[in-house]
Amino acid sequence: MHRLVDKKRQEDNREKSIKECAKVWGSYTGSGLECDEYPFASTKEGSMKGDNRFSVRLIDGKDNGKGGARINEMYTLNRVLDDDPFYVKITD
């Protein structure tokens, strides 16, 4: 993936993902759930890329916030700048 620092484009990614969550699960206002997306909204491969290769899921809002904070921490600690490539490795 490639980091995206443009806040407007990040927000566009989030908005598209949130619309998809609402389309699949209906209104979740007041439930404590938030729409989590992959690839991350902070990447150029986010939901607005245009290829419809993204995934969304409702998760606990606190967990979603912690995940976002961890991604931002990774960017900072590893000095991942705009358009820098990185990969995500999933381990058990």
C-alpha cells in the first residue's frame, strides 16, 4: 500500500466506506459500532481508488479508534511519508 496524507482524500475514503456499511447493515447510529475499512482510509488504495477492491465491517467504536491510533503511530515511528510504500503482515 501507499500512505496518503491528504486529509480530504482520507475523508472521501471514509465517507465511501461508511456509505457501504450503511447499505449492508442499515443504520447503526447509537450502537457504539463504527465502520472499519480495508485498505485503510489513510492509503491511496482506500475505497475511493475506484476498483471496488475494499472491505468494510462494523466493529466496536473504541477498537476502531485504537486501530487508527496504532496505524498513525506506525506511520510516525517508521517515518512513512506521503506516497511511501508499506505492507501489512498478518500473523497469529
